[in-house]
Amino acid sequence: MVSENTSRGDRFYSVGDYNEAIECYDKVIRADPNNVRAIILKGDSLYHLGQHSEDTECCDVTNTQCSAHTQNQQYSQAIECADTALSIEPNSMQAHKLKGDIMYRLGQYKEAMASYNAALMIESNNIEMHIFKGDAAYRLGRYEEAIECYDGAIGIDPDNMQAQLFKGDSMYNLERYDEAIECADTALGICPDNAEAYYLRGCSMYRLGWYAEAVKCADTALGIDPNYAEARHLKDISSNSLSETQNCQHRRLIACREKPIVGSLYCGKHIKNHY
């Protein structure tokens, strides 16, 4: 019976029918309370329900009646599953990951970092955990720590484009724009058609005052994804800044022919006000 319900639960889980999966895993847990795998998969199913529902009706975990569950209620039950699994098997990497995912989803990023770190203590070469821990640090504004985490993932897999992009995003937030461009270029070396990498590159170019290059990056991103709203905004502001700079240079040339000192001061004041 345990094996049969496990198999049925796995089938429902694989197709995203999480309510049915929970019912099956509950039957497994009633028969075998220490079945860590069933507890974790039940918790993961609750986690997915929490992601996709907002006070919607779904069957409760015993499947004896239908009731309204909020996201927080589902996440709370998922945390209970993770904690139960860890009380049985403290070195369960999957249980630590599950708890970290829920905490991250709830905006409790410090707790998420702690859970992901615990998972890494068990499985230090897990690229996903390095990235997830970095994401939590990023959300806390701890960009240096985030970079360390992304570097951990890159050290295991130098061709991990996601880690390269997220590292670049952290560099950008630290105003280390040259290094952000390097990360974007590395990501593009891995996946030449990545619109986000061109967007990151373009934003960094914009911050460095290289407006023409920023426009080119935005255009390339839009060529890959025409619906990329942020890239379109980048193109607009970069084009405007480029036009203003060109106009300023033109006015400076005219002013310098008449009064060189006044022309230089005028241009400098204009640029300062623009920034």
C-alpha cells in the first residue's frame, strides 16, 4: 500500500496535480510516519500550491472536505513538513532546500540564507544552492555576499550563465559597472541570444555615460525579445541622453568660438544638472 500510494503521489506530483499528490503522500505518512521522502514531497506540493493560489479553494491536506487556504497557511504547513523531515533526518539536503524556498517566498531572506547554507554544509557542490543563497543575499542588499555565492556556483560550473548574470547584477548595484559588463560579456559568450545579458550590459554602459553603446545593447535585446519593456525604456532614456549630449557638444563648439571659458563652464553646468 505504501509503495502504491507513493507511486500514485509521484505521478500526480509530476503533472502538477498537487492536491491529489498530497492525499497520496498523507496515506504514505499515516502508514509510515518516518517516511522523509513523502513528508518532503508533501511539503513541496504545499509550497507549489502556495505559489499558485491566492485565497482560492482547494482540498485540504486530509482531503475530507474542501476549504479556503491562503498562501501563508499553505506555506506554514509546508514549513511544518520540512521541520518534521529534519527532526527525523537532520542531514536532509532536500528538507533544508524546501524550508529555504518557503522562507524566500515569504520574504524572510535571512532565514532562507540560513537554510540554504545548511544545505550547502551537506552538499557543498550543489550549484543551485549557491545561487539560491546568493539570491537571498541579493534581496537583503548584501551584494558582496551575493557575489561570493555566485562565484561559488561559477567555480563549480564556469559556464553557468545564470550565476554570471546574477553576479553582474550585483556588480551593477555596487556601481562596479566595468565588472558588470565583464559578467554580461561572459554570459553572452555562453548564450549569445540572451536578452537579459544585453540589458545588463546596456544599463552598465548607460551608467558609464556610453549612451550610443547602451542604445545598441537595448536594440539587440529588443531584437531578441520585442516585448522586453525594460529594454525599451533603456533605449528611450539612452537615446534622450545621447541627443542631449550631442546638443551640449554642439552648443559648446559654438560658444567656444566666441568665449572659450564661458563655453566650457556652460557645458559643465549642463552635464552636472543632467546627472
